[in-house]
Amino acid sequence: MKRGFSAGVGIEVTLSLGEKTYEFVKPNYYAGVTEEYDPLEDIIPTEEEIKEKITHWHKELRRLVETEIDVDIYDIKQVKLYQEILGKKKGGK
């Protein structure tokens, strides 16, 4: 029977960018990793080693989802701004 662990991090942000198109956009991300060990082939890590690996992966995965959410928020804001500029040019406001 294989043994191992799973570690994951998720993040969700609610953006309220005004009363128009993008009010309450909720970008979210999840990143996870699973490690399995076969007792017949692998050396099974100790409980302390597994806890250290989980801590390591949580930090790495959190950095990943925070980077992705920042990119998504930036993109949403840029799209909204671009649409407002186009709307003003077409509407003459």
C-alpha cells in the first residue's frame, strides 16, 4: 500500500470595480501537489520530514497562486479601463 501526502493552497478574491461590467468579479486559483511513496521501492520519510515537505510546498504554492491572482487582477483592471476609454470615444463623453 502506497503512503504519502497532499498539500494545496487556494485563494479567492472578490473585486468590486464599480457599478458596471466587472462588479464582483471573483478570480480564484488552487494549486496542489501529491507525493506518494511505495514501501517496497522507496524509503518512507519520517513524519517530521513529511511535515517539512508540506510546509515547503505550502509556501511555494502560495507564492504561485498569489502571483497568478495578481496577474488576473491586473488584467481585469486593464480590460475595464480599456472598455471605459473605448466607450468614451464612441459615446463622445
